[in-house]
Amino acid sequence: MNWIAWIILGAIAGFIAEKLTNNDMGLIMNIVVGLVGAVLGGWLFRMLGSYQGATGLNVWSVVVATVGAVVLLLIVGAVRKKK
């Protein structure tokens, strides 16, 4: 997958995760959270027995990246509340 597709995937997944967790982030943070979420989601899905993670700009990859981004935002939110 080329870097433009990764940026688009990150923006979509970050935007969806932002809305699901009631966070208010900008476009750049959406992309960053979506990209990290794609990596985290791919790892989580493989640990749960899936044979693939984020593979391209498709619906499955958006789901994987969004799940990872939501998990990431929930972890960051929990850490921030502890302090």
C-alpha cells in the first residue's frame, strides 16, 4: 500500500474513532491516531486469530484501523485521567 493510501486510511479511521470516543482532534491528529491504530489494530486482530490486519484501502482495513484507533484513544484517555 502506498503512502497516500495510508494517509487516507489513517484520516478515515481517526475521524471515526474521534466521533466514537467523543474526542475533538484536528486532521493531523486524526491521521496520526488512525495510522497508529492501523498498526495496533492489525496486531490485536492477529493476536485474536485473524489472518490479516490492515491490507490496503478497503473496508476491512478501515475496520481494523478504527478498532485500533478506538483502543488507542481509550488507553490515552485512561492514562490522562490517572494523572
